[in-house]
Amino acid sequence: MLQLFRQTPKKKDVLRFLYLNIYSFLIVCAGILTLAIPFYLLTKWVLVLQVIIAIKLFMISGRLFSSWEHKNREIDILTKRNEKEIRYETFEIFMKAPCGRLVVHQVLHNLNRQEEYKVLLKLQKPLLKRLQDNCTQTKTVIFINEEKT
């Protein structure tokens, strides 16, 4: 029979979606709480500020929710790359952000190697060093139709 509609998601897929998007749900809750607190009783301008903050939080959570396909693709790629042997350098970029660490947890769970997460945490640079590396100045040189002399 011709299938006109997508199959219903499996329980495992729903749980994976909830787990990988936990920070998105937390940000949505923060946006709702921002609107629920009655600061508008102080002054009406605070209401405008509350609405702006809530919209910004909802936009951030929307971007995180929209990265669902990308997260699944990355999980599949990382799982295939690390099936035979764990290559720690493939996880380096994901260990920098909380959402990325959830992806790492999921990959290690798929590989049944959850104990490797402790090793990845030890290999991670300290927070101050990471901030320092991310805040260094870089010099960009652009050449248009000429060579450097």
C-alpha cells in the first residue's frame, strides 16, 4: 500500500529527541517564566523589556530545535568513525558546548562505551584556557587580483 504519511516516531527516537533538546526546553521554560513574572506592575517599560527578552529566548530555543537533523547526522557520522576504536580528536569540537556534550553522550551510548566520557573530560582544556584561545586576535589578509610582494 502506498504510504502517504510518515511513520509514527519510535519511542527510542522520541526519547533521543527529548534528551538532545533538553537545553532547548529549558530555554523555552526560561522564556515563559520571563513573561510570567509580574514585573509590569513596577512600570510598563519593564513589560517591553520582558517581551524582548522572552522573544530572544524563544529565538535561541528555536535555533536549537532546528538543529535536530544536524545533530542526528553528526551522531551517525561519529558513530561510524568510532566503531572500531575511539578517536578522541573527533569529539574535541563537541566537548566545547553543552549541546555538543549531549551528542557525545549519545554517540558513546550507541557504541556502548559510556566510560570513555570521563577520559574525554580529562582531555578537555580548562575553561579559562578555552576562553583565552577563543578570544585571541587573528589577522586576516585578503588579496584581490594581486600577489603579495
